[in-house]
Amino acid sequence: MGEERMPLITNKTNFAPGDVPTAAELNAPYDSLQSVGDDIDGTNTATGWITWRHTEAGLTGNAIANRLYQYNNDTTNETLYNNTSYVTISEGGNPAQLSLGFTSESGECVRFHASGMVGESTVTTDYDYAGLPGGNKGKPNYYAFRLLLNATVGGAPTTINLGEWGYSFTTKKSGNLTSITTPTLSGRIHWQPFAFSAVYSPNSSITFNSVELQCKVYDNTNSLSVERHQLYAVRAKR
Amino acid sequence: MVKPSSLNDNIDKYLNEWNGHLNGNNLPVFSVQSDDIKYENFRTGFSGAVSGLNTELQTQGYYYKRRSSSFEGSTDVWTPILNLNLQTDDWSKGWNRLEYYSGFSQFPVVFDSREGMLVGCATIDWQHGTDTMLVTENEISFSSTRGDDWVSEWGVFVNDVLVARSGEIPPRRHTTSLPFSIPCGSQNVKVDVRWISTISDYLASGRPHGSEFLVFSAEVWVRNVCR
């Protein structure tokens, strides 16, 4: 019926004494109702017609306004990563991957959260003398996380970068060293939680397959320690 | 024999129910599903150095701004998009608005809210680390650091009211996540982030500190819950 809405049904006959109702006259109001019965709207309902008890409950399942997806890996074992390109975090053989598996309506909005704990990372360098001046001098101190969305767009599988966020192994940043290539390490930062969030809203309908939490380091002589971590996605539907 | 008035009354009562008097008794509990509510989405996108989106759904709206080194062609997650020299650049000892700095003028999230709640989060990837310098004593050179007592803090402001703050963060590169919530009316809303840094006086020995304040990315999303 498209945008048509159910009107008030006025297709009826008031019978007077002596009238002989025809079948069409008797059937008219019911036929009208049948033809528009799928399009009941506010015209047809009383004030206060609905209560929250009428709506489906809960964040999971087929909830009304939002749907929550979550992944939790609560291991306290530390896994070290010294890759300089992103890899998906995996603890105990469980990749940090949150399954989504839905096709959005056009322009839907989904927000993503990730958090976790960095343990006792192995740090051998936090300063790059060779990078002077400017350049990469502070970069060996960095590690980063990425949220990567696996989606199907226009029938083709693809990945979408939802965001990247960085941290440092030690307190060090900058300096003006000119002759000491291996300065003393600054204070190591151990047992630091990480957390970030992002919002993604495609212009058109796409299939959200899964989202992965990934990490990398700038300098492979350093190893990032990751233990427990969580992923959340909240799909805003209405 | 059927009286006409009875026939008319029966039809009238039947139709009257459909003509504006359907109520909760006509609907099983837990039966209204998401698809029963019309999907509407009013979107306004923003492009440029600061990208973002305003999108309004039936029960909520999302409002979002981001500037990130990872999404600008000449930089990556290791390269800052804002580099402040705290010795020579303009900043204050109070709250410094990120929007005042180059490339961030469009960063505040501005929209017309609907009465309800604002629930959101600011995420800033930034760094204020210690300096490393060369020290020579008795003809022996060694590296030393300074700035272990420096601290910085981030805050989220809604219409100039501080609604979330990180607390003082010691030197490091850190992605700071600041969740916040505050009631709102049907009104114009502006959400922005600001920072404070405290540094000790630099040495007077001819080695000015190179204290850099870096920002790699900043983003704010706000969810306006209105029903």
C-alpha cells in the first residue's frame, strides 16, 4: 500500500425501516476494512493505545531501537605482538572477532567499542637517533590498535577501517640528542588499560559481517603484551 | 425480523472500534517489533579535515565528528596531525579548546537536540611525553630525561559546561576515552573537547625544553536519546 494509510471507514449504509439491504451494501464496510487493513495508523487508534509491555524487550534479539553485540575474552594470559603491520589479536586461539551478521537499512548507524589490558610489554628501544632531526625519533615508542570491519558491499566482501588509536611503551617523547644513539629507556608503562570507540554509518545498505580488534608496533624490537579484551557493537535501528 | 436500527448499531459499533478506538487490548504484549516502527533517517554529512555525520532516527539521534591521522593521506597512526611546541606556541594554563587549533575549527559537534538525554564519548589520541636531552658532566656525556612531573588533562564540554574530565595523566602517548551523559531539552547543543597541561619551568642552562604536545586523532560521538 506504499505510503497510503488506513482511513476511517465510512463506506456504510444506514438502513431505514422498509429498506431491503443488498449484499453489496452489507459487505461494503467489511470490504473496505479488508482492503486497507494492513495500514492501520494513528487515525485508527485510541490515545494511549500502546504500553512498553507491547514492545519486545531486551537489548539482544530483535529489540526495538538498538541491538547489542558483544565479545569478551577474559584470559589473564599475556600474548606478545611485535608485528609492524596489523594482525588480529588472538588469545588462546580465540581471535578478537565480534560476529555481526546483519544487513543494515540504508544509513543505519552502528557504534563500536573496544577495551582491554596491556600487560608487561617487552621494550628495548623508545627513541630513534637516526630519525633526527624530527622524523621518526619518537616513533619506536609507539604501538597502535585498529578496529577493522568485515563487510559485504554491493555483493563483494571488503574491509573498512573504523579507526586507529595509539599508545606509548614508555613516558618518552622528544629530545635533541645528537651523539647518543641508544639513550636510556624512560619509565615503562605496564598494566595500562586501553579503550576507544567509533561510529560508522554507511550511505547505503551493506552487510556487517564482523569486526576485529588488531594491533601493531612501530619497532619490532618491542613486543606489545595484550591480555583480556572486549568488543561491543551497538546497532541503532530506530 | 431484523430491526434496521439493530443492523445499523451493530455495524456502527464494529466500525467505531476501527475508526479510532483500537487500543492495547487489540495487541498482544511483546508483539511490536522494530520493523513495525517506520524507519526514518535524516542525515547530514560533513567532509573535509574534520568529517562527521548528523543522523536522526525515531528514538535517537547520532552526531559525530572526527579528525584522525589515520584518515589523512599524508599521515598515519604514527604521525601527529597537531604538533604544539609548548615553549613557543600559543596555549594557556587553563582549558585550551581544540577547535582553536589549525584544522580543528569544525571539530565541535553542533546540532539541535530533542528533549531527553545526551550520551556520548570523546576519544583523543594524544601525547605529552618527557624530553630526552644530552648532559655532559666531567667530560662524560649521557642522556637524561626531564618532565616526569608534567601532567595533562582532557575535558568534554556541553554548551560550555564541563561534563567529563580525564583527571591528570602523566607523560605518555595515550588514547583517552571520556564517556559522558547529561539531560537536555529541545535546544541547540555544542559539544567540544579541551585540554590542560602543566609543565615545570624549563632549564636555564641554554637547553630550552622541546616539550611537544601532540594530537594524533580526536573524535566525539553524541547519542541523543529522545524516546
